[in-house]
Amino acid sequence: MGPELRAELLDALRKFNNDPGKRVGILTGAGRAFSAGADISVKPSGPGGSVNLEDELRNSFHLILKEIRFSDKLFIAAINGVAAGGAGISLAIACDFAFASRNARFVTAFQNIGLVPDTGLTLMMARLAGAKALRYLLIGGEFTAEEAESMGLVKVVDDPLGEAIKFANEIVQGPFKAYSYGKRLINEALFKDLDQFLVTEAKLQGELGNTHDFVEGVSAFLEKRKPKFVGY
């Protein structure tokens, strides 16, 4: 998810949310992956790198997340393959429903480049999965579709996009205003403080973007070697 794709996705979501004739959106990936995560192919040139992580979250990833989570419309994720990082996992579980293929994998690897989970992942995954999520949020790791289902994050199916389309058709034939108001209540119950959380998340991620470990982590990833972290 480079800058161009993020801008296109945000524009598509805004147009969808402003269209009174639409009720349910389906978010899926093309090819083998749902999302490989954020694009870190631009190598940092020194402490702080070549990007401002705080601004990038506030002006891009967070706006996309809020278009999904705070919309009065419903969203279904069809997870066709790997979902990596905040750009992958967060946007999937921000949807109101998520169907995942049996070979889907979920990867939290922020720590490998000296960062913390972003795009609201810590709040949403901790709220939805509880203690089962803490290991992946603290030190990173990978879990399967079946493990994600056991955490209550997804429903595993053979054909996630087909199931999503079928379920979307059922939803639009139901009492949609009741569904929409139900989403508002869920946001009040679980995600009322998401906005303030995202402010803190962006600030901390921005600070981590100015560390040696972030520069080293990205450099090591691009050079396909083991990083040499120093802890600051």
C-alpha cells in the first residue's frame, strides 16, 4: 500500500460513503494477498528516514480506517491471502464482518523494523481478541486463519469473496437502518475512544521513526539481512 494506492482507496471509500444508493462495501485484495502491508521500499537516509511517520498515519492510514469504522454503511472483508501489518490486518478487522480463506495468514511484523502496530490495530485487536492478541501486538508474529477465527476476528470459508457477496445481498434486503444504528452502538461500546487512541499512536510511531532501530530495521529488510538493533 504505497501512497498512490492509499489515495485511491481513500477516494473510493469517500465516494462510496457519500452515495445514498449504496449500503454495503466489500474490501478484498487482487492476486495472492489481501494486503502485503505498507510500502517500505523507500530506504531511510538517516535518523527519521525519508518520511514523517506521524504525518503519514494522520493524513493517510488513519483517514482510511475511519472511513470504514465510522461509516453508517456496512463493510465486509474478503481476505483472500496474507494480510500483513496495520495496512492489512487493521483494515480487515475494521470491517463489520470478515471472511478469510483457509490459507490466509496474518502477519504482525512492525517490531522487525523498530516500530509498533499502527492503523488502530492495537486497540481493535485487543478489544476484539483480548489476551490472545497481546503476544502479536507486543513482539509480533504470524497466525493462521484458523487461529484468527478462534480469536473471533474472522470466519474461515472456502470462497471468501463469494461468501461476502452472498452475505452483502442478504444485508441489503434487511432492515438496514437498524443495522446501521447497531453499528453506531457497537462503536460507542467498543471504539468510542478510537480517535484519541489514533492521536497517541501517530505520536509514538513518529518518535520511533526517528530512532536508529527504525533506520536499521528498514535497511536490513531491504538488504535481506538480520537487523542489528541497539534499543533506541
